[in-house]
Amino acid sequence: MKKLLSELSEDKAAKIVELKAADTKLACRFYELGLIVGQSVKVLKKTSKGRALLICIRGYCLAVDKQTADLVVVDE
């Protein structure tokens, strides 16, 4: 089932299926962070207000804000 990365529950993993990058600069930034279509990503923790997520991708942890997570479509 497809959903936004920000909608994944804690301790859930999914595969990235789409990146909604509006421009090349943002697409390059996603690539630098390891957010690449086909990669598995796991939500480790969400802040209490849901404004940020701690994710694990390619063996390292990364904090992303909800606005960025809303641009990543995943499939569970």
C-alpha cells in the first residue's frame, strides 16, 4: 500500500517508490541523503508533534522534517 513517508508508523519499514522533487536541486539533495527509489527506509522515531522523523536508510540514521518526508512516497 502506497503512502507518504511521514505517514509510516514508528518501527515500520517500506521501500521508496517515488520522490516528488519539484526541481533538480531538491532531487540532488535527496540523492545525497540516500533517498533513492528502490531503497528500503525505516521510521525509527517521530517527534511528539510529528514535525520530524528519525529514519534509518542504507545503514545510517537521518533526521528529516515532515515537509521533506511528505515528498517521499513509500510502499509497505
